Amino acid sequence: NTHHVRSPAHLLFPSITISFPATTEKETSRLRYTVEREMDEASRRAGGSSSRDISPAICDETQPPLAAGIQRDANFIQDEMEVMNGFVRHLARTQQLAPSAGHRDDQDNDEVQAWARQVRDLAGDSRDCINLYRHTGPRRAKGLLRYVQMPWFLGGCATIPRSRSTIAKRIRELKVRVQEAGERRLRYGIVMPPPPAITQTSTTMAMVSSSRRPPLDNFQESEDGGDNDDERGVFRRALIDAEPNILEEGAAELIAWLGKKGDGDEAGGRPFRLTVILAPDDAEGTGLAQQVYQDPSVSGVFNVKVWITIQRPPILWQIFHDLLCQLLPGQNQDMLDDTSSDNMKLLWSIRGRLEGRRVLIVLDDLDDYAGLWDQIRIALNFISLPAGSAIMVTTKDDGLVKSSSPDKVVTYSLVDFFFKRAVALVTSNFQDGDVRAIIRSILKRCDPDVASMKMFLHALYGNPNRTKQELEKLQESLCSEADDDSTYNLKQMVMFSYSDMPRQCQMCFLHLCLLLPQDHSIRRTSLVRRWAAQGLISAEGDHGSAEAAAERCFGAFVSRGLICPADIGDAGKIKTCVVPPPVHRLITEVAEEENVISVGSMICSAHLGDIKRCLGSLPASSQLLLLKVLDLEGCKGLQKRHLNNICKLFMLKYLSLRNTDVSALPKRIHKLQQLETLDIRQTKIQAFPADFAKLLMLKHLLAGRADLSPVKDTINSKESFSTPRMPRGIGAMRRNLEILSHVQVSRSGSELMLMDVGQLLKVRKLGVVLHGKKVGSSFKHLLQAISKLHKCLHSLSIRIGHPGDETDPLTFSVDQENPFSPPKFLQSLYISGLTGVGLPPWITELHQLAKITLRDTSLTDHAIRLLGKLTGLRCLRLRQMSYAEMKITFGKEEFPSLKFLIIEGSDITNIIFESGAAPGLEKIAWGFKSMQFISGIGHLPRLKELELSGSCNPDPVKQAVAAHPNHPVFKHNA
């Protein structure tokens, strides 16, 4: 039993927790005995008497013995922390209810922040020292020596490690630091503010403040589906995913418009068409006009093209003089000289040259200077341009747009592109004119830096309830256009997103940037488990978990653009991610300013040499004993002594040996009593130690090794999967175990092992490999265990190493005495090796099933019809030998929610989509040995991507894709 005390910086640093040992009679007696032994030893060294004869003068409060007051000091620290924590809570609550009244000047705010950081460091040091003190307890003699009284210099019944004396001194110093922290708060006037009066204004401000930093449970789920799957969520996601290809989009729009032949009756009674390219910001419309001017299709529409750049100051007749210069060949210079002094003769000459010839005239960089456009318009009317001619004007003057009444206006502006999307993202309550003006001003200050503008969109996407005051503050913090410091603006945007998040998420991100080298990717699942193991984020509510909160935190990072997906799986889930370099550099600087030190975690990819050197020898007082996360993935050369020393890390919660050359776990791994996650995937470990089931805190056990063929060919590859045998007595881990994937069960003892699995009533993910010549009986016991777990199971993987025979067949039928209860909350199902058995008859009852992967099942068309009835199925993956027929048909009104279809290494040669089948299908990936056809692509209204892998004639598929209204991305890997 322990007393858990939140640090005094709970609101500013919520991930800090200090654990103090609870005092029992047995512990008190042991502590008293320990103190007496230390005092006796100290007295003998000093030539004095034992501790039982120490005079009161030595035992007074001013100079207590070395360890006499350790428990009392811990209690004092605990009490002080509770008081400080209450102060910080009250201060934060006061500032939230009345931020305007509760605002102090900047100096006071800095003092509060500095004091809070000191308290945070003090809390961490206290927790570490007390944990080390508990761990370095008296060493008891073993065997018969326990009953032999020995002199102290030979080692008595209990000896005090020398390191424990050092730690005890450190605890005494911490007590003094705690006292000084309390005195420092009073010294600098960090006093308890009075509670504000509850008024309508304060209530409104509290609501505004809460919108500024939303609670973690309001964050969107990770960007792999989930709560973002509705139409509104898809629309909002599309707003931030759109790339600002304003040049290509604007050119395509103008080319299509110019390609339409006009009838000569244009706006304002003009005989020509007029389009204006308005470039009000840093972008120049000249580039867009040049791309349109040089396009071959435009040259085919017009007989003559003329480009005129307006000089400064603009002169009307100089414009038409330049026009005639381009219309006349070089040998007609005399005619040009004759018209230089006669304006009317100039216009008549132009009219004669253009008669019957469709012309495109570009007036580059034209402003409505002193009514210049009206004069140009009169002159053009006199020239009487032939029908179908067009004038294209580039300008930065929006007044010209109003005075010229053009037939078409193309706004060539990054600011305008992002402004439309930003306004669509914010809450409708804040779309008044003032807020819209502030948003445009923010974007203008960022122009032309696309990265800053994108980060601003992500910030609004992550929290659309931004207040006017917040936006004004951001606007004031940005550089103006003249300053041209895009790096500074990007930093401000990153901080705008980062500072809006709860402190728990901020701490997670700080530690991520400190530990992960720049440009390195990391797995999403590993990341969220490490955050939970380090205690950086805590569970919310009675039914939540720290890992679920970490998943929401990860989703918040992605939505705000602080983390970018590096690899997305077939089902659309983010598998690995990376922190953008500018964000990584900035957040690392923030961590250094806040004096955040990433203790309690080591990553092999970043510190390979240091880790192996540290694990070679671990002193009893080493700070490495406080490690909570040790990720050794990919670390080669680990020896037995390294693994044995890992067992000394008594605070370890996360251990990854994934993809290492470790072949056996250390026998004393059960000493890691705090261990929550053990990842031994892609290792050669084949068995667990005898006492492995004593790891009662273990939540995630991840194992299994997939050996693929050397050639990376998904069509012809053969997979060999091996995994360790199930540990004995695993039923003892039922209180905490949530993931058991994968373990091997052989025929001998399978009934007892699978009975233990049925006791794991918290398991969400289960992966079992059945081996042996006769696995039919083991399969029946597995079904019984699954039935017992029907209320908790979310993911199930069944692999059969050897098919059943006639004497011991594989079947889904169960005894009538023990009716089967389907796992109705199942979301993911993997089946391999159940050849000829078909699908379980209860699969149609799994309404929450979202992903199915099948391999070596030899299914028939009837099984596909069953799968088509699953209303929640989003991803269907048919791997090698999963389907026995050559043609697979997706019928009408089947697979209503399917988004991803992956077919690889099968004998399927034909795929048919009937009208109304899979209306939500977005991606098809098909790897084949031979292909005849795929039909019905036009019946898939949401198709976005089609990928073929194998030898075939892709032309018919290309034609079908080109005719699709969505214009899906087509890839062919021959």
C-alpha cells in the first residue's frame, strides 16, 4: 500500500506523482532496527556507545541520527506538498474564473512560473529518493546464517547498504528544500488570491477560458477514423489537407474559360471578354498569366497573342504603341514611325492588323490610375476587336475590379486560399466581421510562408472555439510583411497550437522531442504506451485508462500539425509518425527553457552505446534504477549480464526487446514488479521463465516472430510465424493483463492453459497459435475461453500451425451443455490456417467488427456473402490462399461501410463490383499472379486510390479510372 500524492504543480505539471510508503507495524519495526544498526555502527567507529545509550542531546531535533527521521521527513514532505498543491489549484481556478481581475503583472507571472518549476523539480527528486531508499533496504542473510548472531564487521542478520546512508542524507536535504520553497513563496508575495465573485461576467469568462484549453476528453481521436468519420469531420479534414496549388488551379480555370468561344455579347456590351487576375498579396499575377499565355491549347484558340507590360507612370498611347510593335513585323518599322505622332492613325493601324483575327491581349501590372482603364476601354471599343477576343489583366488594385466589371475574376492569393478555409473551420459564433478581418490580417503577416499558414489552419482545426482576444494576441505577436521573417512567424504559430493544449499533453510532447532525434520516426502504439508508463499522462474518469488518454493526446498532436504521419496502414491507421524539424527544434528549446529533463526513459536508437555501457554495471545507488521506460528495439549484442542488470530496474514499466538478438529472458525478470509492457516481438525467445506469472502488474505482453521469404514479394511470399509457449499460471495475471498476443499452445496441457486464458477478464487483445498434429481439441478449448471473454475482447487472432485430421477435426461447433457467447465487442479478427472450416457461424452477430484479415482459409462465395452483411466492416484483407475461387463478386447493398479492400497473393483473377456494392470504398490494393479484369469501378462513388501489383495490361483499368468522376490515383507495380 502506498499513499499517492499529486505534486503541488498538479495543474501546471499534472504528470508528477509522488509515492510515499505506508507505515505498518512490520515496516516500523524494521525501520527501527535499521536505525539502531546504523547508529551502533556510527558509534563504534567514533569509539562511543550504542544507540540505545545515546544521550538526549544527540537525539534532539536539531541533530537527529542519520536515518532516525526518514519516515517523519517523508510525512513532512507529503504534508507540505498537499498544501502547495491546494494553493496552485486555487490560483489556477481563480485565474480561470476571472482572468482579467486575476491578472498580475508580467514580473509576478514569471515569479509564479519559476516557483512552480522549482516545486516540480523538488517533487521529482523527492519521489526518486524515497523510492531508492525503499529499494536499498536491509539485506537479510540467507539460509542458516539467518539464525546465527554474527559481529557487525562480518555482516549481521541485516546490513545497511552504504548507498542507503547517502540517500538518507539526500532526503534530509530535500526536507530543507521543501521548507525553503514554502518560505520563498511568502518572501516574493505569491499569496493566495481571494475567490472572485460569481457573476455573469465571470461565468462567461470561465467558459471562454475553458474553450481556450479544452479538456483532454474533448480532443479528437487519433487521425485514423474514429469520431472523425461523419460528413462534417470529413469536410473539416479536407480543409486542412488541401495543398495550395493556386498556380496550377488558377491556370486550369483560366485555360478552360478562355477555351470557350464567346458570342461577342459580353458584360457591359463589350465585343471582347475581360478577365482580371487579382493578386492583392505578395504573390505576383504575372506568373499565372505567363503560364496561361504559353499554354498550347490557348494558342490554338487565338490567332494572335500580345503581351504588354505596363510602365510606370502609365501612358495610354505608349500601351497601344507597344501593341502595334508586336503586331508589325520588323520590316514595317516605317509604318510604326508614321503613327508615333498621330494617335488616331495608331488605332486605325491596330484595327486593320487585327481585322478578322481572334486576339488575346495581356495587360500585365495594370492599376486603375486616374481612370486609365476607361480610356483603354474606349480605345479598344474603337479598334473593335473581333468576336471571341479576350483581354487578360493582372493587377494588385481591387479598385480596378470594381471599375472594369470583368467577365471573370481569378484571385491569385495564398492569403485568400487559406482565408476561405480558416473561416470555414472556426465556430459560427465567431464569424463576425471583426474576427474575419483579424484572420485575414494574421494570414497576410504570414504570407508567403505556406508552413505558417498551414500551422494556423491546424490550430483552428484542433480548437475551432478560438476567441477574438486570442486571435488579436496572435496577430500582434507576428512580424509584419515588411519584416520578412517567416521563421519567427512559424515559431509563433507552433506555440499558438502548443500552448492551447492541456499541460499533460504538453509534457508528453516535450519528452518526445527530447528523446527522439530529429527526423526519426516512431511507432504510434509504442509512443502512447511509453507516455502512460512514464506517468506523463493519467487516466480520466473512473472507467478511462492512461493509454486511452495518451491516444487522444496523440490525436491532438496530429490534428494540430505538431506530429506528421510517416506511415499509414492499409486500414488508414497511423503506424509511425515524425515530428517536423522546425517544430522539433522549437519544442526542444522550450524544454530547455523550462528545465525539463527527460529522466526515466531510454531509447536504443538514440543512445545505443550509452545504454550498453550503463547496463554493463549498475551500482545500487545509480539513478538508472529509477528508469521507467527502456526501449532496446533493434539493439544488437545484448549479453546475459545486460539482461540480468535490467532486472534490477525495480521501477521499470516499459521494456522493449523487439527485433534484438535476445534468445532467452532472464530468470529474475519477475523482479520487475512494476512492469506493464513487455515487447519481445521479432526475437528468438521460445519460452518464458518459470516465475513469469508473478508479474502481476503486466498489462501488455507482445510476442511473435514472422519470418518472411527473402524476396519482398507479397504475391508469392511464404510466412513462417513462431512465438513463445504460453507461460504457466497465466491466470494469476488476470487483474491487469489487457494484451496477450501472441502465445503458443500445444496439445499437451492445452486444456489447463486455455482455462487460464478464460480467467483473463480484462484482455482486450488476444493472439493464440495452436500447434501440434491434433489441434481440434485445443481449438474447442480456445472457443470456450473466447466465450468467457465475450464482454471484454476487442481483437482476436487465431493461427493454426497444422490442420486438423479426421480423428480430431477443426470445427466451430460447441457442446450444447456449454453454449457459446460470441464476443460482440470484437473490432478486429485475424484467422489463419482454418482450411475448409469456413467462417464462424456467429460472425454475423459481430456488429462492431471493423477489420478482418484472412489467410489459408480457402473460403467460398458463401463466406463472402456473410461478410457482406457486416454493417461495421471497414477493412477486408484477403491474403494468400484465403479465397478458393477465381472470381469474387461484391453484390448489391453488400459491404455498406467498407473503405479498404486489400487482396494479395491469392488465385483471384476477376473482381466484380455490382451497382450499389461497397458505396464507401476508398482504396483497392490488389496483388495477383494473373489478372483478367476488374469491373464496376464506376459503381464506387468514393473511390480515391487503386493499386495493382502484378503482370497485366493496365490500359482498360486506366480508362475506367480516367472516366471516374473522382479521378482516383492509379498505381501499377508490374
